[in-house]
Amino acid sequence: MSRIRSFMTAKVLVAALIVLVGAAVYVASLPKSDASGGLVCAYYSNSSYTTVVGARGNGCCGSVINWGIVTPYKKCQTMYCTDQICPN
């Protein structure tokens, strides 16, 4: 009985390994997103960084962000657009 149990356990482990490898191959073969983000900077009115008065940069799918005024007080961040589908 012990031999049968160990044989069945080995079969289950091999099946699980095959499923895991198949899933990894599938995920690796998915196309990369075209929705790459850019660098966006927000400009603030003073050194307290409380009031945004402008923004510059590139958004998802290459959209341009350009509004307000530019000041020396800015914070920049990279945008990650993982859930966007860009139109052609």
C-alpha cells in the first residue's frame, strides 16, 4: 500500500510541475504592453509643496502633459501604465 501511495504522490507532483511550467511559458509569451509611461513633473507654487500650479511630461501611450506654469519647486515621478491599451 505504501508503494502505491508514493507512486500516486509522484504522479501528482509531476502533473503539478507540468502545469506550473506550462503557466510560466504562457505568461512569458504574452505580448509586452505598448503603454509605456514617461516622466511627469508637477510644479508647486512654493517650497511647502502644497499647491500644484503646473505639470509637464509624457503620460501613457505618449500623451503629452503640459499645463500651468513652471517653477523651481517640482517633484517628478515615472508613470507605469500596466493596464492601458494604446490605440494605433
